[in-house]
Amino acid sequence: MKKAFFASIITYLIFFWQLFLPNYNFWKSDVQYTYIPARFYLYEKIFYENTFPFWTERMFLGFPIYADFENAYLNPINVLSILLFGPILSYKILHLISYLLGSICLYLWMRKKGFGYIGYFAANLIYFFNSFAINHQIHFNIIAGLYLFPTIIYLFDEIIEKFEIKKIILASLVISYIALWGHAQTTFLVCFGGLIYFLIFAYKKISIKKLVFFGTLLLLLTLVQILPQYIPSFNLYQTSLRESNIDFRQGSLIPRISSVVFIPYIFGEINNYIAPQLIYSEYTYTETYIYIGISTLILGVLGVYFSKKNRLFLVLYSYIIFFIVVSFNANNPLLTENTPIISIFRYWQRSMVLFSFSFAILVAIFLENFKEFILEKKNLLLSTILVLIPIIYLYTISFIPTNFLEEFKYEGFNRIKVITSLNNMDKIKNIEIIIFIVLFLLLLILLNYIFKDKIKNKIFKNFAPIILIFTVLFDLYFFNQDILNYRIDNISNYEVPKIEEKYNNLRILARKQNLEGMENLYVKSWSPFGYSQFREDEYIKEFNNLGIGNLKRSKAEYPRNNVDSLENFGIKHILEKELDISVSKKEVELIKENIEGEYLKKEEGKIELKLNSEKAQKIILLLKYNKNWTIKINNENVEYEKEGIFIGVKIPQGINKISIEYIPNDFYLGIYISLFILIPVSILIKFRKNLYE
């Protein structure tokens, strides 16, 4: 165990040593503009204002920020870590702990399966430090699932062998922790991978009754923990742009560029990355570069030949086939917009979580057998067929016509032909390093095979696998430098955006500085801008009609020739460099009508007004409509209705006190249902032996 822990730490330090420096962190992209601002906001609201941020006015003219599960506001471990260690250090700590937990569980599981330290070192390196894993460090929620997948495999294996309730509870805690980071696709992938593993290894080992009991109890325990988050998230999803604007083929790989798995940077490095311009806009740097290592590919394929065709191999091969089918879904006519699960997510190359795990273990199998290098002849034909199946599949579907390909720019196709042609491989940067790695590996393996019976020196036989591991390490480290340099940065010069206090709790267009994504959460003014995967479809259309098309950036253009129209959205000021353009002159700008009144309280999610109405009338509250608002007039609950994106409510004549408060009823509903589910959970645990024995 000590050796494994030491190797795990050393490998982490090799790739992520900068994280131990105070001023360095994962940065740019989603980290800088989404995750860190959301963490700062949560910290500010709880630590300084002693309230929980169910509703924010700092983005989208009001938004149930907790319901966007990608913020992980209802992940208890995440929230506790933020309160204890702050918004940035907390994630560094969670990142290291998640990695170590996954890494050690990988070791414990591999030890049970007969692997030694050599196999573990290689598997750990390949699984946790391939380009896919490093490139997605900007996605905190994906990394949570990727790092803890080996923990799920280990716990499921323990459950199959010992079938202890405490292990099922532990498994539910791990799955719930991943789910509460809010990346549903990754949650599905690790659960799917765990399910495949469990079904294959449990076959004829545990009874059908036990299998049903396990599945039911695990599901119920997980639901207890995630429903308070997933019910409001589902309700928000139904109104979101994402619900109506997802194409599962988005980012789909095509067979002609399958070389991204084993050839690095075929479209250039970050400073000259050409894929979106020449081929397809959704071939982003993050999603397209999933390099697992040319050394990993060679050793993994050889691992197929040395693998016993047992349950473990069936699991690994299933993962590989799944990756190939879903990652290249655009060319598969059997996968349509009606395909369950597949059709609700995009960028299916994220199933690299499973593919990289498979190759990591296959490489470990080869290294464990490298000393003896014994190939069974009866295994050769079957292994060759299994290696050829994915290749033949990709070759076959490359000829299948698909409307999806019309979206590609055909000059880009010519570029792909050049890049992937063996006659033009010299156009890839550092291709000589790739060639050297390939030749070195093949030479070492060939020499070992030729002289395996003549070499009696145990030192050489033990040293050769270590050389192979260092070759894989060099391969992954060298070819991940561009990604590492892009993903980790010195943030000491980064300044948290600020706006003068006089604009606190006022809706403004803060164009004097460019607030991108969720950076509006840093300032206490209220904003129509922001970013969320769950941004409401109707809201986006409303602002597009107004002439504001890009809500991700506060410097987005607005209708300069019709500034007065912004008053109908409760906008008080437009801040332009040295200019302060006053938009709404009303004292109570959050009411569309001109009514005499004043604010008694004005906070995010809670507003109290005193209005003097000359007549009984219906007014429009310029607060984003949401069914979770509670409105009281003179301390009595009243009904309200949807008026566009805002709220319509009737008020009586005279002076009235109006109280408006956001109460997260769907969150409380989730808690009530979770508490109810504890009843059958208790029954299952108490009478478990009667149920499956």
C-alpha cells in the first residue's frame, strides 16, 4: 500500500506540481468564468450574509442558481469545503482527495485481480493523466466522476464478494457525490460502467434476488441524497434553452479523425488550433483532444493478446465498443434523436472515461506478462478478430451517408485527408518523437521476445517493464505540455471585478468592464447577463428580440437607439467607461407602471414595497416569473400570474404593503420525498435476509 500511495503522489506531482503553489490554479474557460465565480458567490452569501443563495438577481434578471446543479450548491462536501477553505483552495483539496481515493481504490481492486505494482503504476498513469483527463480539468463536475470511477468499481467488486450493506451505502455515497457535482452525462457514464461490471462479475455468483435487492437499495439510497437537487434541476431544465437545443451528434467524431485518440495535436496546439475554422465549429480544443498515448495504444493492443478472455476482459472490451459506437454516433444510422439516453447528451467522446480505463488495464495486463512473454496460439486468432472489429466498424460507417456531415466545411475534409494520410504525417508537430516512441517500443518488445529464453538476468527482466512505464510517462507528459500550460495558470494578477457600492441591488448594464459568464456574481449589482446551461429559453428569446444577442458578456451590444425600452426590464443604469447613462427614473423601477411607492427591503429573493395606488389595478412586477415566488399584500397571500417573463399581480386601491419572497418549494419537496423513501430503505435493510435468502 505504501508503495502504491507513494507512486500515486509522485505521479500527481509530476503533472500537477504547480497546484501546490498558492498563486497557481486551473484557470481560463469554465473555471475562470463559471466555477470560481459561483464558488465565491456561495461563500459570500453564506459566510458574510448568513443566507443560502437559492435565488440570485445577479444574472438573467433573476435566476434559481441552486437549481443549476453544475454549481454543486447542494453537494454537502463541496459546500463544507468552500466554507472551511475558501472558494479556490477548497477545490484544490477536493481535487487531490478525489484523485487519491480513486487511485488507491484502483490499486486495491487491481491487487484483488492479481496485478502487481508494475501493472498498477502503468494503469494509474494512463487512466488519470491522459489528454482527455487533463484537458477536462476545467470541468470540475466531469473530473469528480472520472476520478472516482475506480472507487465505484472497487466497491461493486467488494459487494459481489461479501454483499455487505455498509458497502452498498458507501457506493451510494460515492455515486451521489458524483451526481451532486451536476454533470448528468458523466454520472450516467460511471454508473453505466459500474452496472456493466457488476452484471458481468455477478453472473452466477449472486442470486437474482440479491441482484434485485442490491439494485433497489442502491437506487433508493442514491435518490434519498440527490432528489433535493434533481427535482428543482429537472424543473429548470424543462424551461431551459438546453432542453430544446440539444443535438446528440454535436461534437461527434467521424472515422477519418479517429487518430485523435493516438496522434496528438493533429489540428495544432492552442495558439494555432484550426479544427473549428476548417472542419466543424464544435470540434473544440477541449472535446477533440482525447489523446491516450501512442505508447498506450501499442501496449494496450498487445494486452488484448495476453488477456485471458474472462469476465474482466469482457468488461474492458464492452467499454471499448461502447466508446466507439457513441463517440462516432453521427455516422451510425441506428442512433437517432429518439434513442434513449444517447439523444439527451452531446460530446459522447466523454465516454473516454470508460475507454481509457480499459486501455489502462490492458496495458497493465501486458506489462504483467512481459517477463515471460508467453502467447497461447489458440488465443491469437480470437485476439486478432477482437482487435479488428473496432477498425472494421469505423471503416464501414465511414461510407454511410449522413445529413450531419453537411454541416462540415468541405475544405476542412481535405485538410483531414492531408493530416491523416500516412504520406503527410511529417506535417504534424513532433511527429519524429511519435515515430521514435513507436520504434523504441517495438524494438524493446521484439528483443524481449527473441531473447526471452536466453536472458536469465532477473535484473533485466524486471527493468524492461519499468522502461516501458517510463516510455508511457514520457509520452503522456511530453504531449500534454500544451494542455497543461493552457489549463494551469498563475492567477496572482487576476482581480475580482468590482463596481461602486452605489449600484448595489440596482439592475445595470455594466459595460465599463467585461464581465464574462458568471463573473456578474462577483458584484452586488443586478444584471441581465450571465451563463448557465439551464438559461431559460423564453428569456433568451426576449432579449434577442430586444437586440441583445450575447448574454454571456456584459459588453454585449444593446439597442442604443432605443435605450428607453430597457426601462421595461427594470434597468436603472448603463455604465460605459466614464459614462453613467440613467435609464429608469422611477423610485420603484421593478414595477412597470408609474406608481408612487418605496422599497422597505430590497434583497435578492426578498423584496418589500409600500405602494400608493390611486385605483385597484393589475401591476407588472419586473421580477423573473417563477412558480416559487410567494407574494403577500398586506400580509395576506395572493395569486399571481405569468406576464411574459415577469409577474402580474392585482393590487387594491390605496396604500399597500407588498412582500415578495422566493421560497424553493421544489427543494423542500425533494427533502420530503427523500425522507419518505427512508421508510422502504429501512424496511429493506431490516428484513434483508428474508428478502434474498
